[in-house]
Amino acid sequence: MAFFEIRQYKIRPGKMDEWVDFMQNVILPFQISKGMVVAGSFKGEEDDSVYFWIRRFENEAHREELYTAVYKSEEWLSTMADRVGELIDREAIVVNRVTATSLSVLQ
């Protein structure tokens, strides 16, 4: 059964614009090129430390396959992983796995 990952990040002070630029121009295109389905990307309207994004997976095997393709890749390890840690508080990451209800626009 398909499910979504809703990821919430705490952005380091004064780094939101840098983070959104990095996500939109580097991370998201890279992950999408590996097969990730990104359903949405959001920043806090009033809280400049809050960022959310949503990814969709067909099942757990699909998630594991895509995680390996992205997070074990040389490109991620050599050009993105360290930069992520400079812009977000990794210890404050919150990940919720959810399934869509019948009336959800996201399925």
C-alpha cells in the first residue's frame, strides 16, 4: 500500500532562503532524477525555522530502494550531505509516515 513521508525540518537561523534554494535547485532535482516522488515542499508562513516536504512511496521495498539510490550515492555523499547539516538541525528532524484517506487529493 502506498504511503507518504511528511518530513519536518528545523532550519538554522537566517538560513531559510539558502535552504529553499538548495532544495529547489539541487536536492529535489537530484532525488527526482533517482525516482523519488515529491508531492510537496513548504516553508513556514510566519515561522522562518519550519520547512516541510512530502514524498510518496509505493511500499516499503520501494522506499528502501530509493533511499539507497539517493543516500548511498557518491553524489549525495560528496556534494550534498555536509551542506544539509550546515543548513538544518538534523537532531530536530521529525518524520511521519501516513496513508491517504479516501477523500485526500494526494493518493
